[in-house]
Amino acid sequence: MPTFFNYPFHSNGFIPHGHCYLWQTGLVWLHIISDATIALAYYSIPFLLIYFISKRKDVPFNGVFLLFGAFIVACGTGHLMDIWTLWHPDYWIAGSLKALTAIISIYTAFALFYLMPQALTLPSPAQLEAINRVLSTEIVERKRIEQELRLAEEVAQNSSQAKSEFLANMSHELRTPLNGILGYTQILQRTESLSEKGRKGVSIIYQCGSHLLTLINDVLDLSKIEARKLELHPVDFYLPAFIDSVTEICRIRAEQKVIAFHIQLDPDLPTGVHADEKRLRQVLINLLSNAIKFTHQGSVTFKVQVIAQESNANGQTNYKIRFQVIDTGTGIIPEQAEKIFQPFEQVGNQKRQSEGTGLGLTISQNIVLLMGGQIQVQSVFGKGSTFWFEAKFSESKDWAKVSRVVEQGTIIAYQGQRRTILIADDKWENRSVIVNLLEPVGFTVVEASQGQEGWEKALAHKPDMIITDLVMPVLNGFELIERLRQSEQFKEIAVIASSASVFAIDQHKSIDVGADAFLPKPVEAETLLEMLRQFLHLEWIFDAKIDAIKKPYTDDLDHQNEIIYPAKEVLQELLELTEDGDIQKILELAEELSASDQQLSIFAQQLVQLASNFQLKRLENFIQQYINQLSKFLIYNSS
């Protein structure tokens, strides 16, 4: 052993390997060429393996490839060593190299042993070919299915588009006569002296027309939901007035059914919020109306409370508000509770089902989902139901700039010079509505039956404002607006686009081509007059009689002192009748008061106004204020 370590690299005493071949030139060269060729071949294989590994790093056998490469390099080096030992007898080095080659080969063999099961799982070329054939078949089948799905989707989209266009066009056709019906009812209410019976008849016509318009809008909303085109349009508005307007509508319905209507408002509610006022009102009125419809005795309670509030980085407060409607009505069985949010599904008996379309809750649920909430329900059959939802609203500080509306009476004129309005519409009934709304107020209205005529009359009459329909022969509304904006003479004139079209694209397009505002049909008189006031900078003149009646709506004691009121016993009797909900007796007593004393006529008119509109809560407050005022007066005199 010491000899091994002392002389591993010594070649003294050994003879070169060439002596074994007797230095025969042919034999020596044969070994040299053979060993060199084998070594060259061996060295090329590892380089190819290294190149393969660098290109295919995903192959799981890279470690074995490296071991195999080291083994081949060692073998090639051994053949070069055989050439070296022909002249240099360094047999210790040659032996050590062979020992290293043996170690590498054994390690490689063990690695191959453990790798063999994994290698055997690799598919054969025949299996790969079979798999490829199956994959090719599946790819072809998948492409065929995808093509069929695309075709089916296109058919569905075309069908949905056709349905939406049909509903929109039908809505346009239905809204046109409704514009005449609702328009003239407003004209009659504003300009004609009607009897009590006639006034109620006109009011019924207006309510029925409005209900029909609501049903049309429900069907269109469902169409928008199915087409995923329903959108929210948030604005800043005054929340207390909004809640009051919603509850006042529903309070009248509850009082007509002689059921209690309670309101519970959180004192921490924000004053102004930023939300879609129209859609939120639609949801709340639907929930409250359903509760009232299915409650025959007991009460309906409307609760609004703040669940949470947080401030964002801009210092703006976000409120999470829960709206809850609780009734003591018929309730819903569990099987029906699962279906009530589906389109055209209704619960209850046939008589109650006939009162609606079965779309209200479907539309309301989708609106609330857009708001980030969900309508939930708990119900016990025969005892009542609770519907509620939660939504987040950002607080608005600028609600007063966009939401405040002050009712000052019936508009009879305006201050300043006479203004001229041009109305371009191919439907005479639509023109007639606007003519009869504006002429009594003092406007000169010029009519045109299509866009080209509208352009010619604009040149001739130089109006202060133009109201144009969008769909007209010869020259449509878009083209008329565009021509007006391109003209130096009419570049700054106020233009209102008006249409019964429900396509949002028509509304946006009209604004894009230059319209200042969009007026939907059927035309609401208040909306039209507000646009005139805004764009023409008008100051209205109101009917003094109507003003006198509406003055007591405020809490101003100075104005209340101007009204002569009856004795305390009469006021107490009126208060009891109001608490009992006896509208007929209140109207009869008001008529007696007016006939007995002319000074009580304004007070009597106020009673009739509130009682006829079933505003019992306001009527109760109105009477109670005069009772309190009279009590203070008596105490002051007695002292």
C-alpha cells in the first residue's frame, strides 16, 4: 500500500506499450488511428447531449444525460491515454483514469436503474400516434362545436336584438298616443276650470295613462336586463325629500285600504346622497306597493337605517344604508319565495295577480344588484313578510344645487318680452300638446311638420328656442340640429331634442350633434317648463289664488296668521275626522265652513286640497298647528 501511494505517477522500470507491438509501424498506426477516432467520437457525444439539454430543459432525464456524458468523456480520455502509453509508460495514470471511469459507469448504472420505471411509462411511437389521432379528432370536434356555439350565439344575439328593437319600436308607437293623452290631461288640469267630478275624472285618466306608461317601461327594463344594458345614472339629491315623496305616494294607498303605515328613519341618515334617484325610487315604491297590496289588515312599516359609515381619502363619507319593508300581510310560502324574483312570477290569489305584470321584483332585484346589494326576504305564511336590501351611497354636499324644487303655484306667465318657440314634429298631436301647454303661458309657438320645414321657419321667425323630434321625414332631427349648429345665426340657440325613443344611443347622439337637452315623451309639463326657465333664463309669474292655497304648506307663522281659522271645537272635530280617515265628512264640513263665512274660504280651500289628495298626515299637522296656535293665544289672553 505505501508503495502505491509513493509511486502512483512514477514510470521507472516500465517499458512503453509500443514494445508489445514490436514497434511494427502498421500495427502502431492502426492502434493510434483507432483510439483517436474513438476518442473523437466519444467527445462529440457529450457536446451533443449538452446542446440537447440546453434546448430541452423540460426533459426529466437531464441528470442521467450529464452522467452519461461524463462516462463517455472518461472513456474517450482512456483511449487517448492508450496512445500516450505507446511511448510513455504512465500506467498508474492510465489505471487511475480507468478506475474513475468505472466509478462513473457504476453511478450511471444505478441512476438508470431507478429511472427505468419512469422511462418505461413513456408512450411508444405507436401509442403517440394513436394519441395524436384521438387529439386530432377531438380538436376537429371541438372546432365544430365552437362553430355551432358561435352560430347559436349569433342567432340568439340577433333574436335578442330583434326583440329589443321590436319592444323599443312598439314603445315608440305606444308612447306617441300616450303623449297626447297625458299631455292633454295636464293641459286640462292647468288651464280649464273643471267641476270636482270633472277634475277627478281627468286625474283618473292621467293616473291610468301613467300606469300604462309604467307597464311599458317595466317590459323595456326587462328587455334591458336580458341584454345586460340596464345601467345606473347617479345624481346628487336631497334624501329626506326623496323619502318623503316615496312614502307620501304609498301612504295614500295604505290609507285607502285603512291599514297603518309607519315610517322609522335613522337620525344619522345623510342629508344628500349620490345615487340613481329614479331607480332607487322604482325599487322602494315596488316593495312598498307589494306590501300594501298583500296586506288586508294591520300595518306596513318602512325602516331606513344607517348600517355603517366610513370616510375615504377625499374626506367624503360613504354610507351603507338598509331599506326595510315589513308588513302583516298574507305572507309567502317557501315554495313561492324561491320564485318571486323570476320574470312574470306572481304570488297570491288570481285577483291580486291580475294587478301587475309580475316584473316588478325581477327588475328591482337587478337594479339592487347593480347597486351592489341584493333584495332578501323573510316570510311566514299568514303572518307577513319582510323585504330588505343594503346599498352603499356616497354623501353629497352639492345636492341643493341640483335637487331643490320649490312649488310656488300654477304658472300663468313670465316676466320680460314675449318669447318664440319653434316645435318641429311630424305628429300633429305631439305639436298640439306643446302648443297648448306654452301658448296659455304667453309663448308664441311656431309649428313645423318636418326638419326641412323647421329649418325654413327658423330662418323666417328667428325663434328663441327650438324643440325638435328626432324621427321625421325629409330632414330628421339629428340633421336639423347639426345644420343649426353649423349655422352662425343659430350656433348659440337653445335646442331641445324630444323623442319617444327608448334607445339610449338616440339620446346620446342628439346631445353629441349639438342638442342642449333631451325631453322624453310623453312630455311632462313641469320638465318642459323647467327647461324653458333654465335655457331662456325666465322668471315665472304664478297664479295668486294657487299661491294663497299653498302658503300654509310652509311652517311660517306669519303666513298662517293671514288665514282665518274656525273655532277650536270645529278644529277638534276636523282633527278627529282626519284621524278616523273620514274624507267625505271633512269635505262636507269644509263646504259648510266656506258657505257660512267668506273669511274661512281660504282655510276651507286648504282642507279640500289636502283631503282630496288623501294627504291625511299633512292635513293632521295643518289642523294641529292651528289648534296649538289658538291654545297659545288663549293662554296669553288669560294671563
